[in-house]
Amino acid sequence: MYKLILSLLLFFTTTLIGQNSDIKALVGGTMIDGFGGEPVRNSVVIIEGERIKTIGQVGKVAIPEGAEVISTEGMSVLPGLWDMHVHLMINGHSDYAHWDSTYIDQFDDVIMPASAHQLLMAGVTSARDLGGPLEASLEVRDRINAGEIPGPTMYMSGPFLQHKPYPGTEAFRWGINGVTDARAKVRKLADAGVDCIKLIDQDQMSIDEVKAVVDEAHKNDLKVVAHSHRPEEIRRGLIAGADCFEHTGLSSAPEYPADVMEMIRERTAQMNLGPLFWTPTVSVLYNYTYIRDNPEMLDNDCWHLGLPPDIVQDIKRSIRYPGRLPYFQLTPSRKPTLKRKIQQLLDAGVVLMIGMDSGVPLTFHCQSTWNELDVWVNEFGMDPMYAIKSATYWPSAWTGVSNEVGTITEGKLADIIAVEGDVLRHISILQNVDIVIKHGKRYK
């Protein structure tokens, strides 16, 4: 009966498609709203302009006359994904020094727009960029928001803040020299219009400098995202009050130290401060040995989108021998520690968010986000609904925009994706998203 009703709906509306392109009706799919509750079967989602108008089920919701009817029968329908750790300025090349010196003049008009477009086509409708040249970062963000180029809604940190920039990286890494300088650098970023502050290598700063960065950011209504590769980075970030931590660590230590876990548990117990958020970015490390031994997966040409042929060839040359890359030589010894560290964070009450470090060697924007979800669910045994919520609702909550996006809710912006199959049974189907709608506009 359901299929008959859907067929009749589609039959009677197909002649009207295009008469009112401002209204879309997604009809027939299993809808996951992002809050973590039971999916809605045989769903109907009505979109008017940029926003979600009505949510219901086939036979219970009237399809507006003239609406464009989009069949989602047999599909999972869910909020557009977030990736909370991307780098638009890089796209999988293995040699940072070569990339930065060769292409920095093309970051704003070629590289970053290409990366953004690739993310959008992969179903990522919102993303947090954590490290890039200030002017280029804001220009690309604003061009996307103005509808000039396709891409997710971007939240940009601009340059990394650290003790001392690595040689040749001064355009996107700013050094901190004392408390006064720390506050001045944060104010400069705030005045320019960044969306958050990225703090790294804080274990090389004085604790007063770290506190100054976080305090000045909070005075300017900006959250601080801090690296957590090393235990002392975590300790200082927690003491200073950082709002989110990135990565699960570069060491091969089997777990986080006991004193660090005690500090984390103490912080998560302070519910007046809200959840403690963490973006673990595990799949870039977890999947390396598979990519090394099965490099044919790098032949997927989705990452060519928007890049000139000469840049594509340069990237290909740089990753021709994945097993020889210095960047990953210690990775096999780190891989066994990742699941344990993730479990420690979960046991301590940390809220995890999906982020992939997209753009680092062998990690392309068009492939990365679904890989993180896949590792969480299929390798670490996480509940698929938890993983999806970590890629939809929780990122919007951290960013402070959950009243606008992050879930499929009446009145919110229509950032919605659909994929053939049951995403709660087979999370990896997200590698081939079929429908991408951002702010009511269909891009795929």
C-alpha cells in the first residue's frame, strides 16, 4: 500500500515539477533527525526556500501544489554532515614544505575552493577549518556564504597560534611571545572576524601564555580549539579552559596517563561548564596501513574536482609510494592505542565529534569524513546513531548554531543529505552520498 501511495504522489506531482522550484518535498525515505531518536519511516520533508517547513510521513503530510518531489524511497535521509577538523589549504600532498612554497599564492582562488567543493559533494554541509592564512580563510568562507562558490558553511580559525612557527609557515602560523603578545594576536584574529581560535604546541608555551590566549578569546566570544597530541598539551589546555581538544595523540603510549584522565573526569563533572568536547581524528592513523597495502583506493578521482591537472599530477607523484612517506613511519605502532584512548574519553564523559584532519597526506576532502564514521562504528564498535549525532547535532551545538542547523527540524535551514540504503546498518554507504541539499539548494 505504501509503495502505491508513493507512486500516486509522484505521478500526480511530476507534471508540476519546476512550477514552484522554491518548494521541495523529500518523500519516502527513512529519516534520522540528528537528535538520536527513533528514525521516521516513510518520511516526508517539505522545504520552502532555505528552510524546513514540515516533517511527517507519507499519507499524513500534504505535498504542496507545484512542489518539486524528490523520491528518497529506499534511502536514509539525515542532516548534512559536519567535519570539525579540516584544512582547506592542503589536499593530500605528502610534502608540506613543497606544497606551501609552491602553491600558497593559489590557496585562496584554487586550492581552498576546490577542497570546499569536494567536501560539499561528499555530504559535508558545515565544516570547521583549523589552520590557514587569515585573509584567504575569511575570503573563501565569505565567498561560500555569498553563494559565489560551492562549499559547506565554513567556520574558520585562521592561523594556528603556537610558541614559534615552523620555518616557512609564518603566513598561517603565528608565534606567541609573552602574555601581552598572546592577547594582541587573539584580538587581531577576533577583529578580523575568525570563528574560533586554534592553539597548538601549548606545552611549549608558558602556562600564563596559554591562559592569556584562552582568556582573551573568551572575552571576544571565541572558543579555543587545542591540540592534544601530548599529555602536557592536554594538561595545560584543561587548566586554561580550552573548549575542545583535537586528536588522540601521536605517541605509541597504550593509554592516556592517569593524572590526565583524572583532570578530564574532573572537568566533565562540572556540568555548569557544559560538555567537554573532543575531535579524535583517528581514521587518518587507523587506515594508513590499509592504504599503504592497498594504494589502489587512491585512484578515486573525486579529489581531482576543482584542481588543475598540474596540481593533480604533483599530488599523485608525492603519494606514489605510500609506504615510504616519513609522515607515517611511526603510525603502525600508534594504531593499536587508538581504540583504548577513545574508550577512555567515552568512559570519562567526553562528547566526541567527527573530524578527520582532511587534507593531510593521503587524506582527501571527498573521502575523509565517512572514513572517520566507518572506523568509529565498524572498528571501534560505536553505536551508529551516536556517530551520526557526533557528525550532526553535537558540532552544531559546539559552534553555537544548533538553533539553525544540525538536525532536521521545522524552521531550521535545510541542510539535508540522502544516501541509498540503511545508514544505521551500513555506515560506509556514506562514501557515496546521493543527494546533497544545503540551505534548500540541491547541489547533488
